[in-house]
Amino acid sequence: MKPLLSFEHISCYFSTSFGELQAVRDVSLDLYEGEIFGLIGETGSGKSVLGLTALQLLPANARVTGEVRFENKSLLQLSEKEMRHVRGKKIALIPQNPASSLNPVLKIRTQLREAVRHQKELKDKDGYLASWLQAVSFSYPIKLLQSYPFQLSGGMKQRILTIMGAAGQPKLLIADEPTKGLDAPARHDVVEALRNVCRQTGTTLLVITHDLHVAQILCDRIGVMYAGRLVESNDTDSLFATPGHPYTEALLLARPTAGMKPMAGDSPNLLQVPSGCAFHPRCSYASEMCVEQLPPWTEYGQKKYARCFLHAPST
Ligand code: SF4
Ligand code: MG
């Protein structure tokens, strides 16, 4: 199977007043058509930055090396004008903050119609939008189209943003922390909305989240990032049953349902990332080799990959 989107050796640097900071380190990853792929990891692990490289939406002080391939085309070489034909139509972003992403003075109908403006063949735009609203469990779509954002809860706004991304029928949707700040019932509704939208249309979804529960119930496969590196990629069930990387294991043990065992040590400082395996100061399996050398990316089972010496072929 050919991937829909490939990150190939992506590194991303930000120039800051403290010096250059590397947020993403040599990440290669393939996403396949129709799958829901989750990127998890702590704040600052590089997951959002990696996602945004696909849309060239990083701030001006960012520098990206490597390649992003989409439908076999190289995205990083495209001009801003060419990128505008990709954004929204081929790859759409569901942004992180619903409150600031919806225009407070425009009705939902106006904002959703804007999202489908290039679909000239659509005769009944309101009917089309109403069917999307039903797909994300809004019971009164016509009433909803007449509302203003301030009349909606955070979870409802997030579902509207899901439609805004999906209604243009892109091949790939990228959702950055789609459940951030929502209570459990709203989180559940947003997860359902994302799943329904993707399953109905065959849209591929890259979901960036630090919520392990959301990743578990929504994703087919999951990638785990730590200090800018991809440290594990695995099938969701397998990742939760038998995590391949000690960092993933520690994340799982810190969940409320697993007794909330706090992870040892501090989050890495991106200006001074530890040598070798960056997780070594916090890892209970660390050996001298982990301090000195970067462990290789190793396939240790079917569709199971980890960057850890515990899985590396012995040298
Ligand atoms: Fe731990 Fe070493 Fe594996 Fe890193 S490479 S996760 S320090 S065992
Ligand atoms: Mg983020």
C-alpha cells in the first residue's frame, strides 16, 4: 500500500533569543489512506510542529529540513500560492482553539458556507451542511445554522470546526488537540464526530493529542514523540497492551486508570537535550550505552517500531 502522506527525515529548528532550538529531530513517518493516526507525547515533544510542517503553517522563525510527500508530490518545495491550493482542499487543519477560530460576529451558516465555497457543483449547500451537522450529532441542524458562536458550548464549537475542516472533502484532516479543555461528555462527542466524519468519507486523519484515552478510542495506529523524536509507532491495541518504548510504558502508568504513577525526572529542556537516548535520565532500564549512543529505529514485530536499545538487534 502506498502512503498518502510521508514525513521523510523531518527536522525543525526555531531561532530564539536563547539560541537555536530543535523541536523535531529526524522524524520519518507514513500515513495510509483512510487510517486514523494519533501522535501523542508531552507538551513540547514536537507533535504539533511536525503536523504543521505538512501545511507550511509554522511561524517565520522556523526552519524545516527533510521532505513531506503528499500523493507523491513534494510539499516543502511548493510556493505560498501553490500551498493555498493544498490547504483546505487537499489537507485541512482543525485548529486547536475553537474560541478564536470562529468569527464571533458571523452566523455558523455563513462560516460553514465559506468552507464549501469552492464546491461549485453543490446545489443545495444548506442541505449539504445540515447532513454534516447530523453526522456530528447535532439534532437541530437548521436552528444551529442560524446561531452565533457565543450561543454554543466549547464541545459544540469543536464539532463545528470538525465540519469546517471536513466539508471541503480534503484527503487528509489534521486535528491539533481537538479535545483540549473539554469535559468528558463533550470530549466523547468530539471523538464520535471525528470518527463518523472520517469513516463516512474515507478521509485520513492525523490527530495530535496528549489525551491518551482519546488516542486509544479514536486511533488505528499511534506514534509517540519524546524531545522531538518519534520513539514508538504501533497499532493502538498493541501499544496499550504491550508498549514498545519505556517512555510509552511510563505514560501509560501515569494514567488515572493505572494508579497515576508519576513519571520520574523532568521533561527535557529542548535547548539541552540529553545525549544518546534523550529519555535516559528518566528511564529505569537505561544502561551506559543509552547515555552515549542514539538507539536505532527498529522494527521489532509486525507494524511495531521503537527507538530503544531494548529492541535493537544486538551488535
Ligand atoms: Fe531507556 Fe535506553 Fe531504551 Fe532509552 S534506549 S528508552 S534509555 S532503555
Ligand atoms: Mg501542541
